[in-house]
Amino acid sequence: MNTKHYLGITLLASVLWFGCKKDRKIDSPVVPESNQFVTSLVEYVPAPGQFINLSLGNMNAAKSILGKEGLVSLGAWGGYIVLGFDHTVPNRKDLADIMVKGNAQSNFAEPGIIWVMKDDNKNGKADDTWYEIAGSEFGKTGYLRNYEVTYTRPVPGTGDVSWKDNQGNTGVIGNNTVHSQSYYPDWLSSTEYTLKGSLLPSTNINMTNPGLITSMPFASGYADNLVAGDAIDISNAVDKDGKSVVLSGIDFIKIQTGIQANLKAVGEFSTEISSVADLSLVK
């Protein structure tokens, strides 16, 4: 991830599940009491990163965006957070439906892929089908579905975190002198874990000038991408085969770091989230 004013699946042995808030109404329409922001933390599984195990990369950070604005880091590629609304966010015809804000700068974005879920079985749990929001880079060169990365706990714990993907590539999340703690989530008991999702192209990253590394935003459809926030249209959801799906609304949202890149002195590429809101309730 970048310094940004100095802020900045499958687990093999451990899955963190918090469940939805007990007072969440199943298939609930918007009512006067509905909160515009997400209100429940379902899961927070970051990839290793320089802010993991610090104030931006722990459970308190993940909970900081519930019902208000806060800030949480998702770590390197694949790190994710799953959040729930206290109502069903309606899919408005020809309008964006969700506003996702991060800490992007005009010349430094760290786009994250967005997934949405409708509580089809009406049990109040995020155990139905995830649909990817097809952003502007969907299907372009460098975009890859069904991507996987396995991260291994370093020895000693403060060492570089090695990774390997399902394409035969390897690398490390390099520990730097600014943040010297363990980058591997310290609440995970497993010695390695695998994250799955889609990979975004890294073509917008320019590292030719080590003193001014840039990562220009994509056109649309991603988290932590545009300075003013990213307006997401549920109508852009696609299924596992990349085909458009029609959703009347959604109850859960997953946001996942979309690019794997070592930005040298700046650190790893990681998505940060400051808020997630239902645009139909934003005044």
C-alpha cells in the first residue's frame, strides 16, 4: 500500500466469522430507521501488509466503518472484508446504488474488487451466492478470474511474507523499516492461508520514478479508486461465468484488494475502506 498521509476464500485452518447483527431484518425494505451505512461485520480476512496488526489492520479497524466513517486496510492482494446492511439495498433503475469510499488520491488509487450478495434463502447470513461487480477492467488484458494466492507465515514473524499463486508466480510482501511488526495477521493460527478472487491489471502503476510512484485510477466500478468515492451500480453484477444477473437488491457486500504489486519503498499495494453506504439513503 502507499503511505497516503502515512495511513497509507478459503482459509486452510482458520476462518473468522462474526455473523450478522441479531436485529437485522430479513429481506427488509428501507424504512425511516434504516442506516445508510453498513452495520454488521461478517468477516475480516486481510492479506499480509504493513498496516496489519496495527490500528488500521485489526478487528477494531474493521468495525470502525460500521454505522459511520472510519478506516480499515485490507492488506495485499485478496485481503477482504464482508459487511452487511440492516436492510436490503434496492437496485435502482439507471442509478448507482452503493457509495464506497477509501483514501485514494488523484494519482494514487488502490482499486479493490466489489462483490455483492442477496439474502436469497432469507436466513440473515451471508451464505448465498456472491456476484462480482464488473468494473471497467472486467475482461481486459491483465484481468484474471479464479485467481488464488497462498501466504505463508514467516520465521521469524517479522520477516518478509512469501506468497505463491495458482499461475506459478511467487513473491514476498516485504517488511520495511517504517513498520517493523509482523505483517501476517497475528490472530490466524494457521501457518499459511489461501485467498481467492479476481485479479486486476497492474498497467496503471508507474514505477519509473522511484521518488514518485503513481497508480492512476480505473474508469469505474472499484473501491478505493476515485478521490470522491466510488458509486457502484448493482446492475453491473455478473455470475461465475461472467454473465449479467438481475438482482432486485443486495444485503451483503465484500470488498477485496484487486492488485498484487510490490511498490518498493511505498510498500505493498492494498485497498483501504473508509465507508460503505446505501445511496438511496444518502442526502
